[in-house]
Amino acid sequence: MKNYPDLIREVLVAIGEDPDREGLKDTPKRVVKSWSELYAGYMQKPADILSTVFEDGACDEVVILKNIAFSSMCEHHMIPFIGVAHIAYLPAGKVVGLSKLARLTECFARRLQIQEKMTAQIANAIEEHLKPKGIAVVVEAHHQCMSARGIKKQATTMVTSAMRGVFREDQAARSEVLALLKA
Ligand code: ZN
């Protein structure tokens, strides 16, 4: 078993720091401790999160949860990207509690990620476990690896989407759900 705080100590030396100065004394331990939160998604299973479904009262109208705040880590730089996810689905007899959609987002955000993949993973998990008639997932995020380094564009927002079922196949249904998600 590696001594992870020692690895972080080496990183501090590599960037030109003095790991023994007062302010950095406990930093290696704190960094390693933060991993259990930042990367908690690896221990969470979409199947567990979406296991409780309700068939009673499941309507045939679109269910939407907007502005699910998340914080993830870009897998290319291990620098945060932060934003919101909007999820809509058209049930086919099964619905889940809205908090479950937030937890599902969290499960995929708390890993090393790329935004496109995270967006697709959310849609795929809902497709697999709820089998709705349609799914639309839109994710908007600000990538600090763009604003803090590289081309240093401060205010850019990246938008990705994943459409499944009726929202993929039917142009009118897609326009309608996208309008609802943007409203
Ligand atoms: Zn990046």
C-alpha cells in the first residue's frame, strides 16, 4: 500500500514548494482526505441509486429536473469543471424520486470525467434502469482547465447533450423538450 500523503509531498516539491513550511504541513493529508469526496462516484452504483421506482401514479407527461449543480474533475488535467445538469424523461410506467436524478448526476460527476462522457452516462443509466420513452440530458459547465491555463478564456460555457428514444427520433418532441429545459 502506497503512502499517498508522501506522493502529494513529492508533488509539492515538484511544483517548487517547500512542503515543510507551516501552511503546507497538513496539506498532503488533507489532499488525500479530499479524494474520498471528490472521487466518491467510483463507489456508487447507478443500479442502486435507481433501484426504487414508482409505478403507481406514473404519468405519461415529461418529468424534468433542472439546475442540478455538480462539480467534477477533468480527466485530462485533474482540474475542476463545474456546472449544472438538466434531465428530462418521458416515463413508460416507471418514475423515480427527483432526488435520485441528482444522486445519479453526483455518481458520475465525482470521478475523473470528460463532460461529453458524463452526459451520455447519465442518459444511458436512465435508459437502462427506467426504460422511459425518451430521455434528454443537457449539461452546461465551466472548465477551469480552460480558464486557469491553456487559452485562458474566462467566461466560456461548454454545453453537451444526450438524447434517447423519442427525443432523439422525433424532431418536434426534441424541440419541445429542449425549449422546456432552456426555459
Ligand atoms: Zn481539462
